[in-house]
Amino acid sequence: MQSTAENAKEYYDRHSWEYVEKWSESDLSSEVPAAVYRRTMVETLVDLAGVESGTRVVEIGAGTGLVLQELLRRTRPVVGTDVSVEMLRRAREIFAPELHVEIVDSLPDSLDGADLFLVQDDVLEPKLPAGRFEAIVSMEVLRYVGDLDRALRNVRSLLADGGVFVFTVTNLWSLSLFPLKYELRRVLGRVDPANELMQFFVTEGGIRTALSDVGFETVDLRKLNGVTFNPLVRRVVASGDGARRAIAFDRRLERVPALNKLFDTIIVAARKR
């Protein structure tokens, strides 16, 4: 049976150019609602990680560089990993005109030689050096990993004492209904791993328990993409200002316990105990 790492690698190798076209830097800085939503997620992720000049930081699942853009604005050098070497090649092409970028098999002892180091790596079998990083970030990666506990243990091993892991996971009970629809397709045998990504979803309670079990302390947990990910709302929000109003409304809903259980995206900051 194909592993989730093989599934993700093959999928992103095939579709790397599509992701470049979909999420170029110009698109992310635009006022298109999808870009405003994604920019909010990226900035929240990096803010929670506390990245500043000199922070030893790695992004797991760097893709074509959306989060790397924000990290590189705050510190250098930065390390980015991805299971797909084609995604890393696209990232190098995007950043290389202005930065010194290297794709390496393993990290050198000193990171002074480049602004950005890219490493093909699998969170379930990492080859990064243990205990080296003060912050690790990951956006929309763990939803494609079949063994969450193993992934969390591996990330913890890469962090220095007191280091922080900030990441997103997708809520099973999302108001978008996509996770429930996907699970129904899985039960009915209609998920096709040869042509689509295998995906896995969590609950807030489940992710808190998983983190505690492997030696993390949850220090912050936020919700994003409540009404903003609802298909009906997305049809009527047509501008950047409209997107920001929807985000502001989500922040009010986040304070309502019964409703915040239905948000699509959970952002967690967890500290290594």
C-alpha cells in the first residue's frame, strides 16, 4: 500500500507548476479574498512562532515558498523542507533572483553560506539534525500525514529545549463540510490515492491530547476560516475589504464556544517540554 509520504511526493512532483501559478508572491499580496485569507494565516503562523532576527527556524512542508516569504522578511538564514523535490526547485526559482538559495542533501554545520537552505525531507523520517531549531512552522502539512503521533515526536526531537512548533491542522467539524465529505468518500471507497492527496482531519481535543502525549505544552490555540470558508459566504465576498470584514466576524465568532468548534483551521503553538 502506498504511504502518505509517497502519495504526497508523487502528487506535488506532478503539480508543482500549478502551485506556482496559484500562489505566486504577487497573488499573495493582492486584494483577492483568497489571498487575504491566506496572508492572514501565514502572518498568524509566523507571529505565534515569535520569529525575529537570529531565530533558528525551519519550515516543514515549504512547498513553493508562501511561508518562507514571511520568514525571510524577519530573519536569515531560513531552512525549508518538503517531501517533493520539484516543489523545492520551484521555490529556488522563485527566490534565487534576489537571494542565495541552496538545495542540499543535509544541512551544513554552519548556515552562514546562504539565505535559504532547502532540504528534501519527510516529517515521518526526518534527516535534519536533532535539537537544533528554536522554532519550527508548518502550514497545511499535517493534514496529509497519516501518523500524526510519529510526526509530532519527530518534530519535537528537532527542537532545542523550550523550542516552539507552530502549525495548522484541519478541523473534522469544519463548517465548510469538506472534511466530512472527504471522510464519507473514504468510507465509500471513492478516494483515489493514485490521483489525489490522502487527507486526515482532527478535532481540537484530539490535537491537544496528541501534543501532550508526545511531550509538548500547548501555549496558544486559535481558530481561522469559519464563515470565511463557508461556500455561501465565499460566493458573496468579492473584495479585499469584504474579506477583512469576514475575518473580523470570524474573530468575534471565535469567542463563542459552541460556534468556534466549526472553524476550518486550527493554528496551534506548542512548546517542547
